[in-house]
Amino acid sequence: MNIDGIDCAIDSVTSTEVKCTTGARPGKDQPDNFFIVETNNGLAVNLGATFKYVSYWSNPLTWGNDAPPQFGEAIQIPKGRSLFVDVDKVPQLSFIVVEGALIFAPEADKTHHRYFDAGYIFINGGYMEVGTEEFPYDSKITITMHGDVTTPAIPTYGNKNIAVRRG
């Protein structure tokens, strides 16, 4: 399949979603919100659907072909990048700065349970998505913030929190 001039291997297709794997994102200026899907059967326009390049937590390439973050480490999701959490449990992280997107999508299995642990999640100009109004997160997720009175605080925001600034 070809999406807007980019070769794409189809991973799965449902009545509401096409998941495919592409090569590297062609450029930072390419919009994520419009695309044309070209198949052997013709063209389809997105009709308001959202298209995003995402990096899967489970993919070693997301982490530079290295191990994913370990207990106590910090990560940054830069502007223009989207991190899709597709693992059941993430080791407790100290700090996450979200300038791009941190995305948790629901599972088809409504009893599926995902766990995400951190000291702070600081959304700075980006966003965190746990389902949407149109596609709510109706499987289970537990997001646990860790800290105590001795944990350093982010000025204005405190500690053990999900802080949002321009997000």
C-alpha cells in the first residue's frame, strides 16, 4: 500500500482503523492530519480521520536499538514525536517530559489491564491521550504516581503529579 507517497506494510485493518508500518518519517514539516491512501482498488481520503507517525514502546528502534527505559530513568518525548505505549507494564520511571504525545490506546479485550508508573509526567506543550471522546479507553489502565514528602517538587506544580503546561 502507498500512503501519500510513502510505502506502507499493512499490519491490520478494521472498520475504523488501518495500522501499517512505514519507514522513517519523511520530514518534520509533513502534517499528521491529512493523507491519501492508495491501494490496488483505488484511492481513499481520510475524511477527517487522524494520521500519526508513532513510535511503539515495544520497538527497540524507538530507543535507538537499545533496551527501553529501566527503573528510575527519565525520558523526553520531543515535539513532533508520538510515543505509543503498547506494553502491559512500564518500569517505574522518575520523570517523563511530554512535548510531543504520550498515547495509551484501548485494547479490544475490555479486561486487558495496563500499568504505567512514574514520579512525574510533565506535559509541556504536548499531550497525553488515554482514549478519546470518540474512542474511549474502555479497557483497564492504572497510572500510579510515586513520591512522598521528601520527593523534590517541580516549582508551581509540586511532586507526584501529572502536570500540564500549554498542553
